[in-house]
Amino acid sequence: KLLYNDAVAMTGGQPNEGDLTPYRVVDEVLAMGVQNVAVVYDPKEAVDLSKFSSKAEIHKREDMLTVQEKFRQIKGVSVIVYVQTCAAEKRRRRKKGDFPDPDKRVFINTDVCEGCGDCGVQSNCVSIVPVETELGRKRAIDQSSCNKDYSCVSGFCPSFVTLEGAKMRKDPTAVVELADLPVPSLPAIDGTYNILVTGVGGTGAVTIGAILAMAAHVDGKGAGMMEMAGLAQKGGAVHIHCRIANRPEDISAIRVAVGETDAVIGGDLVVSAGAKTLGLMTTGRTGGVINSHEIVTGEFTRNTEFRIPSDRLELSLQARLQDRVAFLDTSELARITLGDSIYSNMMVFGAAWQQGLIPLTLDAIEQAIQLNGAGPERNLRAFGIGRWAMVHPDQAQKLLHPTPPEVIDPIAYRVAKLADYGDESLGKRFRALVDAAPEPLRIPVAKGFYKLLAIKDEYEVARLHLSTMEKARQEFDGDLRPTFHLAPPLLPGGKDALGRPKKRAFGAWIIPAFRLLARMKTLRGTAFDVFAYTAERKMERAMIPEYEADMAEVFALYRADKHTAAQELAELPLTILGYGPVKDKNAAKAAKRRAELMRALHANPAIAAE
């Protein structure tokens, strides 16, 4: 299997020298005698299919799994050539206008989303980020990092909408006055002054290193810089080592050694608090400013409930740096003040300079930012806002947290949601079970039982999608032309490469159909409910009385030493996420776990606690 990604991407995106095009790659392997060759390509890219040999099979990207399964059965050598431009290169070239920039964005309606994570499984994309809601963890698209791959839409979920004509809102929601900021005392250079820049690929960490080196040159100092960015594809850890000296000859090594770091410009909390990074710091010597924003990692695409242990990571840094570390959510501050979180690293840089951690003059840094040439005005402002946040920390926190979080009564909230769902009898049924629960189980039961009662059937998905365009306009400007990606159970559409019902595209004309379907929710559960006869709906309805019976047993057996098993049983419906085949798989896992917990509840409570 050969990946042709159009660049030597691991070392900065240089062109592939030697004229080795994907067409020549295919010709060469055929000339070597390979009988079975397939080309898999992304239709969104400019691939000239006519240049490939007629002896090679041609397939679209969505057929990759099928092609691999077919070629796996072939004895002897077979070759699959996958042609798709490196994601980091796409972003670079689009900024320069050298690569097609589709006029289409992906949007997720979090009300429809179940948080099952199938979109992450299908796309393996870290631009799918978690959104915490009262009804559980959902998904959203980080538009600043999205490379318009669109593979996430293949997730078996009706929450995805593609929007043509959508333009990201770039207007800041708050204005910061940057006048009269004090100039800090710059640190002295004793031999070399060693700076470590941390971050993740694709967010501009390397740019900060380049600006540091250029600013040192402008200041008449020597600088040595090394980019440890071998895994800098979006989400990979990046370390930039920079040594600054009064004279170039004072720099004998570039890499910052163990314990030698004087300043940390931390663009990412996870990378900054990693063991490899902490080992380069010394208590009393090292100071730093760290972006406290939780930037999603690749683990989230595999583990839907993965959470970054931010508190523990910050404690690790505080233990090492003590009072010489500051934490600031520059990703959110950049979004609020500049309309784009991409400026977060420049804000950390500005904050670190204001803290007196960078031995370079303000004039030299500003000249270096201008010489860099990439959006100098906004980068200069980002640098200034980072400085302002250190001078006025209280005002910065007010921008980040303008109002205290709303206190929600989880039981009353769900009763109101069930009324919107359209059935007052469900609200009464809900309250009856919750009120019967022992006090420590009331909230777990409320969460679990609501999940079963508020079935996201076709009527409910239609009702929830009526708010999609209103939600989208809060995030995008422009003439939005939506396409909904659905797999209606009563419309034949064939199977996808995974054997699941194939999703189909429906334009804005389906919104009136949503309105009609939402009004038809009164048919739910009656003889006229055509959707009630599907296997999925029958399974969902059967779970409700089963849960009530289980909870009656749990309430009768409940004791403090059995709380762990009882709580997990009460919240078990929260694991039955997704739609169609995704939900079926999760329901099977939950059924197995239910049996284990029921046995444990009736037996030794110590087993349940495990």
C-alpha cells in the first residue's frame, strides 16, 4: 500500500523532487510485473484519471475498505496506490490560494448528536471536538483546524449538515484596549538563554520559533533553533528548542538539555506537562506561560469518553515551576478577541514576553512578526493581547467567564425536555420512577431513564433539525445552503462499504418535510406509526419496562456498600449511544454489562465495586 501525499510533509512540505508522480508510480509497479494494481483517490482533488494505465483499477476513497478486502485475497504481490494531499499541506496551500478551497463546511447539530463517536472512527480526525451538555458529551467541528476532508459525514448519524456558502465568523466579540502597557525588565543572558516552545502540529508553534530567531537577529544577537516536529501532522506534539546568546559563537549546541530551560512558551497543556518536557525544566530557573485550553488529542477519536486530566497536568507544572508559571486559555481568548483560535500561540508568546521571560526587545519582536509576512497586523494584535492579559488578569478572566455557569436542576430540566418531546404521560412516568429512587440514586436514575424515554425516532430527529439553521447562523456568515445527510429507514438506499445503510443527501427542500414529520409525533406508538415496526424502535421501546423492572430490584436491594453497582446500572442507558447499527452494537455491550451488574448486585458487593 503506497500513500502518495504530494509532499515530503515530515520536513516542512517540500515538493516531491524527481518527477515521481502517482501516474509514474503505477506505471513502474506494472512494469515490474505486478498484475493487480488499484488506485484509490479523493474525488475532491484534481486527479487526472486519464493519465493512469488502463491496467489499473480506479476507485473512490469511500471504496478503500472494499478494495483492501479484495486485494487481501489475492496471492502474490498486489499494490494499492492511495492518492491524497497531506492535510497540513492543504491548509498551507489554501492560505496561499494554491489549492482548491471548497465552499462547504460541516456542521453538527448537537441536539441530534448522540455522542457515539462513530464520526471520529470513520474519519480519525481531531477536528471533531467534544461539547459538554447537560444531556451528555456531544460532538462539534473545530472550524479553525478543519481541512474540509468531509469524511466525518460518513459517521452513521443524522446530525451532520454540510453548508455551502458558509463563511466562518471572524468578528471578535470583545474589544481590548492595548494602550500604555508597561515594558517588563528583560532577562539577562548568561552564556545562552534557552527557550522551549511547545504545541501541536498545524497551530503555528514552528512560526513562534522562527520569529524568536529572527527577532534575535534584529537585536544583534546570536540564535540557534531546532524544530522537533517529526509528528507535526494536526494533533502531533511539537517541540521547538531555541538558544539565544549575545554572540553567535557562544552557542555550542542547539538542543536544550535536561534542566537547562529558562522559559517555556506553552502552546499546549498536554505537551507542556509531558515527562519529556518537564525533564528540561528546573525549579527556580524555568518560568513559563501555558495555554490551559484542552486541545483534543488523537485518543479522543478512539475513546469517546477520553478526558484530558487538566487539573493533574497543571499541578505537575506548578510543582516543577512553582510561582513562575501562569496559565491562560489563549485559544478561547483568541476566539473572543480576534475571532479565530489560530492566534493562541502568538498570545502565549506575548504573555511570556510580558512576564519578562524573553530576552528580546519589543521592537525586534514586532519587526520579526512583520517580516514573517503572514497576517502581521492580526499577529501583532494577538501578541499585544497576550501582554494585556498578564497586565490585567482579572479583566482577561472576565472576558473568558463573563457570567457564572447556569445552575441546572437535572430533574426539572429533563421533565421540561419530555414536555417538548411531546408526551406529558412520559413526564409523569419519569417523575414516578425518579421519586421512588433512594436519594443517592435520584440523579443517576433521572439521567438513565430520560435517555430511554426520549427516543430519537424520526419524529424527534425532524423536530430537533428545525433548529439547525438557527444554530448554524450563530457560527457562520453567508448565504447558507444546507444539505442533510440521512439514512431514512423506509427509503431504499443500498449499503455502504461497511454493510450499513448508505446515507443520502437531502437539500433544503427537506426542511418543510421536517416540519410535517415533527407535527406527526402524535402518531408515535400508535397503530399508524409506520416507524414503530422497525427492529430498532422495538428494541428501544422494550428497554423502558426492562429498566423500570431493574430499578425496582435495585431500589429494594440498595445499600451504601452496593452503591457503585447500583449507580452504574442506573446510568447504563447513557452508554447506548448512536443510531442504527452503531446503537445496536452499543446496546449489545450494555446488555452484557447489565447481566454482570445484576449478578454482582445480588451477590458480593465487592465484585460490583470492581
